[in-house]
Amino acid sequence: MATRENEPTSDGESAGGRPSPERPMVRFDSVTKAFGDNVVLDGLDFEVAAGEKLVIIGPSGSGKTTILRVLMTLERPDSGMIEVGGEHLYHEERGGKLVKASEKHVRRVRGKISMVFQHFFLFPHKTVLENITLGPVKALGVPKDEARERACKLLELVGMEGKHDQYPASLSGGQKQRVAIARALAMQPKVMLFDEVTSALDPELVGEVLGVLRDLALNTDMTMLLVTHEMGFAKEIGDRVVMFDNGRVVEEGPPRQMFSQPREARTRSFLDAVLDHE
């Protein structure tokens, strides 16, 4: 696995200090997904190392978001296998055989993952603090006092301290997205998924959200998969960039190579079109 354009050091860590374990945190094995005649994942194979920051780029409609939605179990794959943290997501072993997993198994493995969406999806009738503590209390059984304490720390982390008692309607788009990031982090995931989290924001608000993501990428060992059209940001924080189109990985590599010397013509044409509009 490439790690921020640095080869692993002799002690098995990248020059940036991140571990490079042999076992992947996320693995897709021949995963397919179609909506009618539209194949959006076409025998997808790829791995994401523990602690890796993987950036997924590609044209709209290429299937990028479906990768995240299948991981989050919002969509079920038609075939293939997915592992998270060394465990199958949609399969489990029974009697020495891999069979379709029970809903209990799927929910448990999915608990390792949190996702931040384009459109926030905050509960409008709940305060900022309530939005963040609801999941840990209801889904994880975290005591309310502990959940509130962690929520306060997360709000400080995302630059939203002092906003505990406000309702989403009083927040800007950038503030809502930062609350959504704090809410996802409150579930204490091993893997964080980010789906075009700046695409619904006014241009002047993009920077504040990218700043939060930058801090998470550079200062935590959390595994992150980011679908984005922010190419400058992708180049800055990605350990590896994957170009995705027509349900397949077209090309992958470290950011420097992908953005300055892409091998594939499809990658070059996509980047030329996107970078011309930045």
C-alpha cells in the first residue's frame, strides 16, 4: 500500500508515522452491484490499509458513492465479498462454511464504520448536542453523561464549541457539516466514510470543512475513504488516490504520480476537465 508517497521505514511504519500492517482494514473481493441494467460496481477488487487515507475520484455516476453506500450497508452488493477489520460484512461462518450473514452480524460489523453525507441529515428538532449523543446512547449503550462529555470534546475538535444548545436551522451549511462529522466520530468508528461532504456548501464555506478533514487526516490513525472533487485537497491529504469509472478502478497510485503523471488516458482526460474548472 502506498502511504503519502513515502515508502515504509524499516520498522514497518511510513515516514509519516502511520502503521502499515499486512491485514487490510477494508477489502472488496469481486463485488458487483447493478441497478437494473446499470452496472455501478463491476467485479470490484481493492484493499484499504489500516490508517490509510484513500481518496476516490472519478466522474459523476461512475459508482464512487456506491462503494461507500455498500460499505455502510445502505445498498447490498449483488455478489462478491467485503471484509472490514478482518471480518466479513455480508457473510459469516457457520459449520465451517461462509453463508449469508444474519442481520445481527451485519449490524455488529457495520458498527466499525461511520459515514458523513453530502446533505448533513441532522435531526432538525434536536439540538447540536442531542444530534451527537443520540447514536452513542441508543445504538452503543453509552451512558448519557459519558456521551455528552465526548460530544463536547468532539465539538471542540471540529471548531463548534459553544454551539451545544443551538438547533440546525440556526447554523450555516459549513457548521451543519462540522456537526455531522462530530456525530459520525461519536460512534467511535474504525473506518470513516466521506461522500462529497463539501459539494452542498457555498464556496466560501468549503474551507472550514476541509480544514476539519485535514486535521483528522493528518493527526489521527483512523482509516478514511473520501469521495471528493476537491483535487487540491485530495493531493494534500491522500495516501493513495483511486480513479474510478464505469464501475471499475481505472488507475491508482500516490497523489504525486496520479496528479502529475497519470498512466491512463481516462485519468488524464478526467483530471484535465476537473482541474480546468478549479
